[in-house]
Amino acid sequence: MAWAALAPATFALPAHAEWTFVDVTEDAGVDFTHAWTDPGNDDIARQWRGIAGGVAAGDYDRDGWLDLYVVGGDLNPNLLFRNLHDGTFEERGLQAGVATHPVFGAGPVFADIDGDVWLDIVVGGVEGSAPVVYRNRHDGTFENVSAAAGLDHGMPQLSVALADFDADGVLEMAATHWLEKRLTLWDNDGDGHFSDISEDAGVDALEIYSFTPIFSDITGNGRLDLLVASDFGTSELFFNDGSGGFFPSADPDITDENGMGAVVADLDNDLDFDWFVTSIWDPNGIPEANWGVTGNRYYENLGGGNFADATEVAGLRQGYWGWGACAADFNNDGRLDVFHVNGFGLALASEFHDDPARLFVQQPDGTFLEQAAALGVADTGQGRGVVCFDYDRDGDADIFIANNDGPSRLFRNDGGNAGSYLSVRLRGEGANSQAIGARVYATVGASTQVREIRAGSNFESSDPSLAHFGLGSADRVDLLRVVWPNQEEALYHDVATRRSITLQQAGAVVPMLGHWGSAPAFGLFLAGGMLALARLRNRSKP
């Protein structure tokens, strides 16, 4: 179906107060500055340091509230912000054992790499800083297990994504390395020990300036493909061959000039996953150095692994020097919006020293309207990483920006929750406890939306691994359908909205651990793995 002819699903929104974002960085207790001791002594060092940074969101202590892990630069330690459930955070990095310092860190992600249900942390590095792996000790602290993890590959590492792409039940990893012109794939033995399988998996065949890897079932065949936003015209889609390897698509419609950040999501509500890539839009139209000027790309999924460039008609091109991006339904109207951060500090790039973040709000006709300034999120820092997450659990997506060599920003979404919503967290069986790679479908009347559960990457950053649906005025979801990573399916009928729930795969084992005694809003598990959720009824499995 041609994109221009598609009318995305829409939901009526109730009358509500003005929708806006409010900078609550200081009030929430997450005010800190990413900084370097010096900018570097040559052009290459300055570029690596000018790029590195990032943030990850996840519930590391399993209390039902989303926490943050933020890279600090080599001047400041990395920070772990624990959510205090009242709109504020406390910094626990030193106490938790994750305040790595001094390092040139990049691209953190929360993921359960050893299959024990608790979220571990993986952090990349540049300028000689090796990747760091922290294993969750289940008591609010972490153990540095980097040596045993086996990820010290001798290359700078910017972003990672994890998924069970070979269907062996554990999370493998993709990592990006930019100027090394490499993408690497890593096999996991199930206990968080990794080995490089890049050559055997077929991703060594191409030289790509890789930035942002994302695993997604692009073709709808139940296998996770790999999309890599990459610099200097080398972005690539790798198809999963079904035997643990990948092969490149060589799609001529993938034309972004400087692919950096990316989003893979069903932006047009046609139940397949599209690919948005941030690239450089130069307002003066003149490339002062080795960059393009034609802006972002929106690749519409036509099915069968084929894309069409729908950027211009969608209105998503003009993003300045884009980096990390995320897709979220910020006003819960049933249409995904796109946010991305911007900036580059080299002297030649003066027009990008203060370029604003961009918020593209999807309209009823499927086009996007840029409204960052109007909604209060046009931050002009050197944005690199970003997460979109509901930190205050009020039903709408807030925004945290990790700026490079500058202060962070937390923007609270006020009024986005006038529309109804449903947030879904999954508990998978076996080592893939977050059910990474699962798809969740929510049907209201004749309209269906889909989300895919992922771990990384928004470029050097990672949203929480859950599915959030904006539902307008709907007070029920008629059918909630889960396709688990092993392609088993479960159906849940007549599900109440305006809440967060946890759904458990049959056979999943969830230990009854201390933090769960307070009955978090994401749901409780009873002995034997039974799901206890009020008003969730008539469950069946086909």
C-alpha cells in the first residue's frame, strides 16, 4: 500500500488541559553535567569525544518504577538514578558499584544477559575505554564482570542492541564501531559470556560506519532482522537467514547520507515496522565538510523487506544534525510521534552548535508536524542519547536527554495522558526473561496497533523494554495479542485501560523476591506463575 494513501488508525481524544512538556531536571534530582577533562589532542580524538555519551532506562531493582543509568564523561563518574516513586530520583552509582571513572563511556543498555530476571548493565567506550559489563546482584548493587563477559575487542564501541536472533533462547548482541568501519555480532552462552561471531554470521562482508543497530522482524516471518543506521551512506538492512546468520539487502532506496540515530516502529499503523533514520539537514544547503545536507529519512515498509522513501510526504526531513531518536505516542491519540536530539560542536559545523531537538507530532492524515518549540522540548544542548519513558507512571511518555559535554535534561509530559493508554510488560520463559523480540498487538474496534519489545538502541541509549499504547478515549482493549519470541501466541480479551500490566508466558519461572512484596503496579505473579490482574479475563491461547 502506498504511504500517501494510508490513513493511520485514530482515536477520539477527550477535552483536556493544554498539552506541554516541563523541564523538571533539577526538581527530579537528575541535574548533572556530562564533561571531558579536555576535548582531545587531534581531530579523531575530538570527534570520538564529541560523539560519546548516552543513557538507558530500566527497572534495575524490580520495584515497578523506571530508573536511569547515565554516562558522565571522563571528568565525572557514570550515574545510576534510582526512581523514588514520587517524581524524584536518588543517585546511587557509587553505592551500587557502577560509577565507573574515569572512562570515555558510551551507549549503556539495561538487559538481562544471564537469564536471572534481573537487569544487568552493558556500557561501551571510546578512546581506549573497553566495554564494561555489570551483573545485577539482586540487592541494589552490581558486580563488574567485564573480564568474564569477553567483550574487550580492542575497538571503540558506541551502541548495542540485544535480541535472540538465532532462536536459542538467550540474548545475543550487536555492537557498532563507526570509524572502525565494522559491525560486530556476539553470541551469548546463556550466562552472560560473549564470543565474537561476526564473520560466521555474515556481517563482516561489508565495511559500514555503524552507529545504531536495531533488531526487528521487518519481513514478518518470525525472524529478527538487523537494521544498522550508518554514516557516509552505508546504512544497511541485514536479513536473518534462519540459521544464525545475516545477508545484506542492498536496497537502493536506503539513501541517507549520514545515518546516525534511528527508530524502528509501525509509524503508519499498518502492522509492519518502518525505519526512521536521523541524518544531517543543513539549513544553508552547503556541506562545509564531509557531510550531506538532505536530512532525515523515513523508510516505509512495503512488506517482504522492501522499503520506499516517504520522507518528504511525511514531513520528517528537516531535523538538523540528528542523533538519538525515539518513537512514542506522546499524546495517547493512537499515532506514534518521533523525537530526536541534535548537535555537533566542531568549528566547521557552526550552524549545529545550538540546533534544537525536534518533536514530530503525527497528524490525523499520517503526516508529521514539528512542534518541539511549541511544546517546550526544543533543547539546544549537544544532544546524543535520549530515552522516552514514563518515569512518573502517569500514563504518558516523558523525555530524558543525555547531552554531550553539557547538562542533562528531563522533560515531564503534562497533559499527554488526557488520552487513555495501556502499558504492557512481558515476562518470558527461560533466559529471555524480558521477552525481547516479542510483538504485542492491541485492538480497539476496527483499529489495531503493534509494538515490538527491544533492548537498545536509540543511538547510545535504550528505552525500557515494554509496550505502551495510546488509546484515545477507549476504556477497554477488545483484544490484546502477544506473539512471544518462540512464536507462541496468547490472547487476552476485554482488557481495562489506563493502567500498566505484566503478562507472563506459560512456563516462565519468576522467583518471589523481596522487592515484589510491595505489589508494584506492573502486576504480581502468584506461585506456579499465575497472573493476578483485576479485570483481565477470558484468557485463551490458540
